[in-house]
Amino acid sequence: MEPSLNSSPVEAEAVVADPPRRLRRRPARADVLAIGAYAVLGVLVCLNYWGDVEHRVSSHLPTDHSWFEWLFAHGAYSVRHLENPLFTARQNAPDGVNMMANTSLLGVTLPLAPLTLLLGPQVMYALYLGAALSATAATSYWVLSRHLVRSRGAAFVGGAFLGFAPGIVHHANGQPNFVSNFLLPLIVARVLRLGEPGRWRRNGIALGLLVAYQIFINEEMLLLTALACLVVVVAWVVQRPRAARERAGAFLAAAGVGGGLALLLTAYPIWFQFNGPQSYRGLQGGVFHNWGEDLMAFVTFARDTVAGNEAVEQTIGLTEQNTWFGWPLVLVALGALVLLVRRSVPARILAVLVVVFSVAAIGPKVRFDGVETTVDGPWAYVPDNLPLVEMMMPTRLSLVVAAAVGVLLALAWDALSGRGRPPVPAQRTGSAPPGSRRRRLRLVGYAAIVAALLPLFPRPLPAQQIDPPPHFITAGGWRPYVPDGRTLVPVPIPSNVHGLPTLRWSALTEQAFPIPGGYFIGPNEVGEGVFGAPNRPTSTLIYATMDANKVPPLTEENRRQALDDLRFWKASVVVLGANPREAVLRDLMTALLGPPQRVDDVWLWDVRDRV
């Protein structure tokens, strides 16, 4: 028995039987080929990193790239030293960083700690980035081929788009947490199975384990998935009320088991996130709420695709390119919806998802072709301090639209393949052979999908060269100067704007010494989240000197504040390595602290006896 075009996702799964034994080799071979193709694509996307993996970072988000290298080092440090991974004092000394309140990727960095210790965080970053893209495509392919479509080609196309959609590849520029979506297809499939009679306990436990693990990978993507699942379930209930009533008991029981188990497993980390040291409540000013999607973005080609270019970013803006599908795919998706929506429950559900999340992604003001209009968007009515929602960017809701488009492509390809169609009616006299017409229409449909997807083929991510840390740092020359309990103060102090190279000093030495400042989100004086550590007088002075490229007039108060700041940071040495502003920074620190020593390839101020 085969799924009909009228089946719901749950119903479709229930009627897909295991293939006969003699046919099992072909799907297995197709699975291997699909996963292999995804792996090759993952390597291609990261190709520019592998040319010099230890000295290249994303040219789009270099600081984010360095932050995630630091996170891999944090996972390795936590495992090696058996320290609590939910908090670290190796950055933002002496206050530290709440890792659960940041994009810490603990579900990845902790199990991969042995590889990080073996290969280093730079190699681990590039290796994992390509693997995460490929793994997301592979799990999407598996769910589509086992639960929704019969054509392996349809599952391959859908999986490829879900793993390598333009918005996902855009996030691969320094944000691997947003490409680590390999558990999300499994979570969705499990949610759609919660109503199975007699399996509520098993389905609930499986869902609870998946949700608990996803919390340690990316909570925001889990929230988006939960919202999407809510819309899917409601849309299905509206269309199949009788079946919904029959399955409601099992669904609610399984959901209760899953939710209870996930809460049990993550209760302390979630408490720590919102109540532990260096936790915060919302972002200062609700800055993310202004990041809405431009309506022209839907028909624009993303920068990192073969049809995209950087010039268009200057028109629409530098927002995240989550829905930059290009006009051919928009036309194909709309055409597929029109043709499938009357006959297919899944297609109707996808239509609801596309409409709901496209509108929700607009933001507080409607934007069109780079211009903010006076028309209010839905987020104009959302309070900035609404729990859970306070940290969300409206544009990221459109990632659900991208997922819906990927599933829609799989459904359209499957319908073209003719799997599960009823027998063809008898041919009328004088009419063209129905098989011939069907083949022509099928070829036209395939060609339309391929033509819409080819311009979105990803290009290798842009990368830029970055100088290695000083030999004084990598060779351990700092060790005699930094006893336990003291910090090494790099110049400039790492922050979300300055100090990208000095943040890597910590990452590439396996966080052997603590540093002040850093790149993270932490609380300000009133408990609101801000990027980086609150500036102290000396760090502010350093940044101002770098921006102006000259030393400002200094007073005795500046020198007193410098010593106070060094005491606060528990500094033992101040270190200045090669830097485009090296000369002016050396003059500044000399005016504040006196003449430095030249040790190996750095300038060093030993302040142990002064602070």
C-alpha cells in the first residue's frame, strides 16, 4: 500500500511499508550516494578555509568565527580539567562568562573535545562546519524518504535544500550553531508520530531526549521548530478533526512524557542560564527586534550562491539572508503550491507555514528594497521584554519558510515521479497517448525545479587571512610571568569590535591563561544583556587610541585608572604583539605604565609588583 496525495504526514508514514527484500539494495545504494553528495557539498562550502586552515577566518563574520574557535577550545578545556562547562573564567576575567546564556554549542564541543585536543580548534571548526551542513541534509533526506515521499530523488532534492539553503549557508559564515540542524528533522518527525496508538511512552521518551540534546546545540532553532510544529499540528487538526480526536489521548500523553523528560534533563542548565552568575534578562534596548525581513529579499539571490553578488547587499541591507531564494524558486514554489494544495494535506500545511512565518518575519516596520516604510509590521505589537521572544530576530522566523520550501520541493518532485498515483483512465479516441503527455509534463516539472535551484548552488565561503599569534604566546614564553590566579592582559583588550587576534591567543593555547574582556553577551549594571564586558577606563582609552591612531593627552588620573583596572583584572603582565596599530598602542601603554621589555616577538609590561 502506498501513500496517497491526500495523506497527512502521519498518515503517509503509517502506510509506507518496508520495501520488498529484493528492492532493499537499491534504496541503500541511493542513500549512500545521497550522503556522499552532501559530504562533497560540505567540503566545497568550506573549501577556502582548507587552503590555510590555521590562518584563515570568515571574511564576513571574522569575530564570530574566532568566538566559535574559542568555544571548541572551551569544550576541550572543560573536559580536560573536569570543570563545569556551563561557566568559564577564562574569558572576561575576573567575572567570567555564563556559557548557557551564550551560543556555547556545548552539545557539540564537549563530545568532540578529544578531537579538538588532537587537531586544534581551527581545524575542528572547519571540519565541523562542513560536517554540520552535510549532516543536516542527511537527516532531512532520511526523514523525507522514510516518512513523506517515496522517490529517493525527491528526498535528495529536499534534503539538499534543507541542509544548504541560501539562508543556512549565509549563517555558515561564522555561525555554525545555525547550521547545526541535524536533530531538527528528527524532532519534527517524532512530533508527528506522537499520536500513534500504543507507542506514547516510546515516542515521548525519544522526543524528550532529542529536545534535551538540542537545547545544548541551539535553543533559538529549537524554539523556531517548536513554533513550526505548533502551526503544523493545528493546521492538521483543522483538516482532520476526527482523526485528531482519536489520537489526542496518545498525543498528549507522549507530549507530556517528552516534555517532562526534557525538563528533567535540562532543569539545572536552564536555571543556570537565567539565574546563574553572569546571567541577564533580555538585550539592552531589544535591538534584535528591528531585524525584519525585506520583502524584496524573497526574490533576491543570496550573496554566497552562484547567482548572487555583494552589490545587492548595499541595496537591501546587510541583514541575514534567510529568505534570499531568488525569483525562479519563488515562482516554482508558488506553482507547486497551486498544483498540490487541493490534493495534498502536507502541501496545505506547508502553505500555512509559508504564509504565517513570512508575515511574522517582516519585523516592526515593513521594508521594501532597502527602504523602511511607515507601515507597521507584526513585531510593532510585540513587547521588547516578552519572555523567550525578547532575544529573537524577526528575520530568523523566515528560516521556517526555507524549511517549508525544502519539503515542498520534495513533495513536488515526488508528485512528478508518479509514485503512488492511481491507474491512468482509459485513453480517448484521437487523443495523445497519456503516457507521452505525462512524460513531457514530468520533464518540464523537473527542469523547472532544477532551473530554480541551480542559481542557488553554494559557492565556497569567503575567507580572509589572519596573522598567527605571537611566538611568545604559542611557545609558552608567557608562563614564567603568569602564575595561577593571575591574568594575561592582551592589547587591545578583546571585545566585539576590537581585539579579534588577541581573542584567538586564548583559543589557540587551549585557554591556558585567563584574559579580560572578550566576545560574549553578559549583564550590564542593571542586568540587561550587552555585547562584551562593560568597558573600563583603560579599555575605552585603548579603543579610542586605535580609532584615532594617535595617543590623546594623558593625565595622572589616566595612569591611576590604568593601575586600578589592572588590579581589577588581576593582571600579571600586559602584552602587545604585532598589530596594525602597534606603534601607537606601544606609545599609549608606555605613557601609562612606563617602558616595556622586548621579550621574543612582543612588548611586555610586567606589573606583578605594581598591582
